[in-house]
Amino acid sequence: MSRFKFSVGPWNVHSGADTYGPAVRDEIPFEEKIKKFKEMGFDAIQFHDDDAVPNINDFTEAEIIEEAKKVKALLDKYDLKAEFVAPRLWFDPHTVDGGFTSNYEEDREYAMWRAYRSIDIARALGCDKIVLWLAREGTLCYESKSPVESTKKLIDAINKMLDYDKTIKVMIETKPNEPIDRSVCPTLGHCMAISAATKDPSRVGGLLESAHAMLAALDPANEIGFAMAMGKLWGVHLNDQNGLKFDQDKSFGVENLRAAFNQVKLLMENGFGENGEYVGLDVKVMRTQSLENSYQHLENSLKIFKALEKKAEKFDYDYQKKCIEERDYEKLELYVMELLMGM
């Protein structure tokens, strides 16, 4: 039995379309997904605003809340919670130049409308967290935006969210690039600085995705540890990544097992989850999978996480201390590898 609670988003199971190819599987209905998630042992669902309210632009503010309440009833039916709601700004024509940092006022206003509606949806779903994945908040052409003004615009947008709901919390999910070239908030260090510059830093924290840290050539566990030291790690999206490529969202631990182990170990050592945080997965099913095997990547990720949790429980801290005292880090590295390999 794991000490953690787990969350997953409906987009983790999809039809297989990507930048270079069309869908290869049928879409699975939302209720069927969450029913399966519950059976697999997940405790909470991650939402974009339009996961909860499809075609959100077609509804009034009151209608959006009513639609979200229907989703809340569905969550209650399967005894699941909502972890957060994230405005999906990067899909809309209004946000081709970014949302909060767009050069055009009408686009910034649209981004705020989606942010406010996400807060409304979160409240209807019974959660108090908004996630900002700042997908297009940056530049493709450096000279098109000032990094000074873009940073100020992002802080202003977050302040407006904090004003809109006095108890909502904002989690920034950092990523250095893709789909834009230069992100306005690429790492958790940037996130901490932006948090400190808002009107209520106690309500602005971070969400670490393993692959996003790797895309910044950073170790995910180090990013986790940094945010934890600041009391600002409010969520994780665990997955894996093969080098500095596009965001692969591979099953957790399949490429970098030792790095995955250190993430699990660090979460355990520092009591992640004790304040209600979830271990979130953000892993994508491969295009090559059949419709019937659309959930295997999630099963694999949970299995690997829980296996690494058991490995971390066996970690010999006295032996670690001895190696440190002797300054014999080669011996310590071998111990970790033998632990992982079952030698």
C-alpha cells in the first residue's frame, strides 16, 4: 500500500494524434475514463477548463458553472476528487501570441476570462487550485516581446486571479520551451521569483513536471528539492524523457530509473502528500498501442513508482552516512545501483 494519493488527467488517454499524424484510435468517453481511473487506484482527476466544460466559449458564465456541477456529480459517483483546473489557453485562436503576455489587449482580456472561468469551475468541482501551464507565454521571435514587460504582465494576471477569489491557490507548471522558444517562466526558480512578486506569495506555488525539468537540462529531483525548501511544491507531474528533445511524456522511470528513484525518495523524505498533495502523472499513451491497451502506460507508471517507493523504504541511511564520512561517493553510487538492480 502506497503512502501517496495519485491523480491523472483525462488527456493521458487519447486517440494518438500528434504533430505528424492523425488519430489512430477511437476517443474513449469521459465517464468511461474516470471509471477506469478509479479502478486503477487513482484518487483525483486533473482538469483543463474545457475537460470539465467542453466548448466552454459557447456558454455563459452561469451555464459554465452548471455544466461543471454535472461533472462534480460524476466525480462523486466514483468517489473521486478534482485536484486542479487549468485554463487551456494554447488551443484558442485568441492565444496565438500568448494569453497573459500577448501584445494585444483583447487577447489578454480573453485569457483572463478563461482564468476566471477556471476558478469558477474549480469551485464547482470542490477544489482550490488553478494550474498555469504557460504554453505560449514567451516568444518565437525575441524582438516581438520585452521579457521585462512579459514578466510584469504575468504577475499582473496572477494578481487579478488572487483578487477574483481570495482563497484560490495558483500553481505554475514551468517549462523552458515548446511550443514557444523562450518561456517567460522556464524553471521553478523563476516560479519562486514570480510568486514572491505577487500580492500574496502564500497562494502562489509550483508544480514540477519531470520531463520539463529535463528539457531545461535540470535534474527533476533537484527542482523538487528546491521548491520543497521554499515550501512551494504543491504538485508534481511525474513522467520521463529521453534527452533534450520534444516533450515526450513517457511512462515514469522507463528512461532514467535512477533519476526516478531520487524523485520518489525525495518526496518520501520530505513528507509530500501530508498536506493533501497528490502524486500526479502526465504520461501519454503511445500511438502504437491498441485501443484495448490505452491504459497500460498508466499502469506501468504506477507500478514503477510503487516499486521505487519500496526500494526507497529499504535505503540504508546509516550506510549512506558512513560513505559520506569516508568521502567515498563511488561506494555510495554503487550501493544505490545495487539497490535498484536487486544485487
